[in-house]
Amino acid sequence: MYPVAGPYLQKNPAMKRIILSSSLILSTVLGITGAANAQVPAVDVQASTETACSSTTQAEQIALNAAKNEARQMAEFTNGGLNYYRAERAMHGAAIESPCEVIAPETWRFTIRGGDPTDVVLSEEYTTVSIVTVQGTGSDRTITLDYNGPIEEYGQQ
């Protein structure tokens, strides 16, 4: 706990109860999502491991992470924002674990599954797939939405 908050919590038992309740709820939700991760999704549209994104230098790691974040933000914006859409967990973690493939030097394609935030967090149920290509680094970067739609229709393209 932060040193500044300590005396405040001792003087305010209601705040202490709120923090304890929040911690309990959070640990319960994390426990539920951990169990859900053991299930295999019905539709797997992940990038192959042969062309999976990797980085060997710090500059490459920074560029790949920035590309991952921009691809996720494009998918979030296209699908109505964070109130209506959440990208899969891999798009919120380490860039090397993201559903990504290298197309060319400094060009990455992300295959992002997503859907209703509650369904994605609690049961990893995905309804939408977004294919986003990020080319370049820094201010010279271009982001292209190659596909966005229902997962079932993606394979029929």
C-alpha cells in the first residue's frame, strides 16, 4: 500500500471495506478468467508460428510493441470503442505474444479477435476478427484495416 494512503485508511474504515471488497471481486474475476483460458476457442484464426513476430533488439521491441498497440486501437475504434468491443488478451500483453506475422521488414499484420467486453473477459468468446497491417515506424507509420467482420465470414473471403 502507498505510504500516503495508510493513515487515511486507518481513519476511514468505510474506505478500507471498499478496498477489501474491490480486491475480493477482482481476485474472483481473475480466477474465473484463468479457468476460462483452459478452454480452446471454437475458431482459431491466429498467425502461424513460422512467421510470428519477434524482435532481437530493443529498437525492434519498441517498434513491434507500438505497432501492436496501434493495430489494437484501430480494431477498437472500428468496432465502436471500448464500451462495445475488447480485443483478445494477447493484444494487451507482450508484443511477442500477439497474433502477428511479419510481412516484410517493419511491416506486421495482426489478426485480432474480439467482441463484447464481458464475453471476451469472462469466457473468451470472440465474434469479430480484425486484420490490421502496420507498416513503418515512428511518424512514417501507416495503418491499414484489411478486414473487419464476423469470424465466421473471415474464412470465406
